[in-house]
Amino acid sequence: MANMGWILVVTMVGLALIIAGAQLSSQEDEEDDVGDIGSDEDNRILDVCLQSHSEDLTHYHTNLEISIRGEDRAISSGTGVTSTCMSGIHTHSDDGTLHIETPGDMEARLEHFFEIWDEPLSGTQLMDATVGQGESITMTVDGVLVEDYENHIFANGQEIIIKLE
């Protein structure tokens, strides 16, 4: 009978450890989600790898100009293009025209382009420039100030200007 009591105690301790471990794992998963740029559904454009231009694509353009302390910064031709594919947001020239091409409707946000471009964009940094005292990053879309610039969703024909000054 004493062995039964001992087995019961060991079983209860084991169950408690399993439950505590599951709760800890669940909390870690929630913490890992903090800081993501959105849901997987919102970020599908980051996985786009086009082999060629096709009539079966959603295809539109927006223009992006960047100025840091009065100096215009060009977006290189071929940004988002490799020898094997074109990203969902890419360039073919250095005139600021962004090509948004996807195999269906997908959100294309400014932060997506900067991730594809591998350039930083935040409230404190624009490309290689850090916001200094008395400076700020502003963005206008078709002449209208946009506060939440990282999450701005591109639309056909937009004229976007980002300035750090």
C-alpha cells in the first residue's frame, strides 16, 4: 500500500511538470509573435518568386522618392531581382518606380519593400541614417502626410516621398 501512495505522488508531480511545461511553452510562443510585421497572410508577398512577367499577374506601379537631409537617395535598378526570380516588389530602373507583381491580390506594404531591399526603416532609422535630435522621418502619399508609414499599403499610381530632415 505504501508503494501505491509513492506511485500516486510521483504521478502527480509528473503531471504537474508536464502542465507547467506546456504553459511555459505557450507563453514563449506568444512572446515570439511580438514584433512580427504582421500575420503570415499579410506577409505572403515576401515569399513571391516570379520566374517571368506573365499575363496572369496582378501588376501595378508606385513611385518612391527618398531624401535624407536634402540628399536624394536612389533605389538601385534590379532591387528585388536575382538571377532566378523577381520578388513581389522590385525595380527595373533607378527612377523610383516600384513594380508590384503578384500571382493574385496581396498586400504590398512599404515595410515589405524595405525588407526585400534589405534596408532599415523605423521611427529612428532610414537606410544608413539615424534620426538625430530635432529630426524626424515624414512620408507623404500624393501630397498627404501619412503617420504610419511602415504599414502603408501600396496602390497603383501613388507618388510616395519619404524624408529624413
